[in-house]
Amino acid sequence: MTDLFSPLTLRGVTFPNRIGVSPMCQYCCGPDGRPTEWHLAHLVSRAQGGAGLVCVEATAVAPEGRISPGDVGLWEEAQLAAHARLAAAIAAVGAVPGIQLAHAGRKGGRYAPWEEGREKRNQWTALGPSALAFDHFDPPRAMTEAEIEGVIAAFAAAARRAVAAGYRYVEVHAAHGYLLHSFCSPLANARTDRWGGGFEGRTRIVVETARAVRAALPEEAALGVRVSHTDWVEGGWDTAQTVELSRLLKREGVDLIDVSSGGVSPQQQIPLGPGYQVPGAEAVRRGAGIPVAAVGMITEPEQAQAILAEGKADLILLGRAMLREPYWPLRAAAALGRMEALRTPPQYDRGWNTLGRTRMERAIARPMRPLG
């Protein structure tokens, strides 16, 4: 039985456990796209909390590929030093440093979610497969073939910089309605050339991006691709197509499929609930024969353990649960009786030894109470 605290090896990378911090946008960089002190404190605290993988948020491969002006970027060498510091800090406390590379496509140039008076418009001309707008935002400009090839090259160049910075897991973002996913979905792609039409044309950019990124990485680096397994809209991208795409990506040297969903259409009807995206992960794992990560309202240790034990996923990525509780892995270890499997920072050992193991486990295993 796969255990939440058993290691996972992908190529030359071994994650010490099956718990990962999902890439979550913070929208707080300056226009230079460099990670800040906020990113250092935010991500390293989760690494200290015991996660086996800590993945940096969607990182733009081009300035126009940012979701907002506050996005992290890796489109030029000048950004390397800040990334190297961040990756080294994550690794220093025992987690595998990872990064998600992304291009926002037609959802680019938006405001940060908390900005007052934000209108539904783009702050720069966004790019997409076709001139079809997302929701009430400005229509994107349909990309030329040269621009498509340029984006593929930009992903590969960013991957090379990621490895130089010290990241050991690189993930290509092909989900949530951003550029690569929008090419896959017939709801956003009306092209009639070799980048549109049927399944082969619509998925070409994802396959060729994965091929280019794999070629840019050393053999020992692990490569993942995040996908939306369904658009949750009739006539859109669906799970069966995701399984077929995952088979193609496996042949290109992709090691893990990170299975999410939605994001390409405001018409989506998502059946929210605990583990609501896990069936998509299970379908990809069984149908494509490739390791998968499960995400989506996974909040309790027993729930995460059951997903692994039942063969539905190989890795659990946590988002909001880790925002609420950076030391979630420590609580999970206590709840599942696996404290011996989780490293404790030596700086904290004094508190552990003073309180005593049994009392400490009971204290840690209590779920956090909501504020207020």
C-alpha cells in the first residue's frame, strides 16, 4: 500500500514523501518578475512544515505571458539570482524545489484579485489561439505560427534557466484556461491550421512544448505537466481527451501529470466537494499508465492517505490547506501514526523532547480551529 510518507522517485529526483505544495500565484512581484522576500518566507515556511515538494507559482516564460504585472517570471537571465536563492532555501530544509512554467494567453494582463476597481479588461494585448475572449475581457489577438513557435522556445529557455537556478522539478502549465489549455479546448480554439481543428492539431502545442522542455532539461530532472482534465462544459475538453494527451506526453518523457480542471469558460459547472478532481487523476493514472498528482479540496490526512492507498494518485498537492496550515504534514504524520517518517528541524527538537512524544502527537493531531 502506498503511504503518504513513503518516498516517490521520478527519474533522478526523490521526493521524501507524497505531500506537495501546489503552485499558488501570489501576485506580488515588481515589474521585473523576480521572486521577493515574501516568496522566500511563504514557500520556505511550507518546506519547514514537512512538504516533500514545494512548487513555485505559475512563472511566466515571457513578459506578455504574465497573468498580472505582479507575476513571477523566468524570461531572462537577470531573474536567475533571485530564483537561485529561493530554490536553495527550499532545498536547505529538506524539500524538493519545483517551479511551474506558464503563459497566461488570453487571460493575461489582468489585475491582482484584491485590487480595487479592477475592470474586466486586459492591461496589455493578450494572445490566444483565436480572437475569442474569455468572459468579458478584451478579445486576444490570434497568434501567428511564428509566435506559437516562439512560445515553445520560450518554455524551453525558461526550463534551462530553472535548472540553472536549482529547481529539480519543472512543471509545464497546460491547465486553467491559460495559453496551452486554450489551444486544447474547442471552446477557445477555432483555428483551421495545424494548431487547431481536431485533437492532434489542438494538442500539438502541448506535445511540442513538452518535447522542447524535456530536451532542455538534464536527464535526472523531473518533468510534470498540469492539465485541466475537463472544461466542465458540454462540447469542451474532456477527460477522455486528457487521457489520450497524457499517453502522448508520457512518450515525450513527461514523468508526472498534475490533474486539475476547469478555467477555460465562465459557463463551467463544477461540482465542488471534497476531492472533486480526484476522479480525473484516477482516470489519467489508469488510462495512460503515468504517475499523477491529485488536487482539489483535499484537506484531511485520512482523505489524502485513502487516495494513495486506493491507487487513485501518486502524489497529493495541497493549496488552500497549506495556506491555512503550513505545518499540515506534521499534523498528518501525527494523525496517521507516522511521526517517525517525518523529519523535524533540529532547531525544534528541544521543544519536542521537552513536551514528550505522546503529548506532542496529541497536540499536533488536533485540527486547526477556524478564526473568529
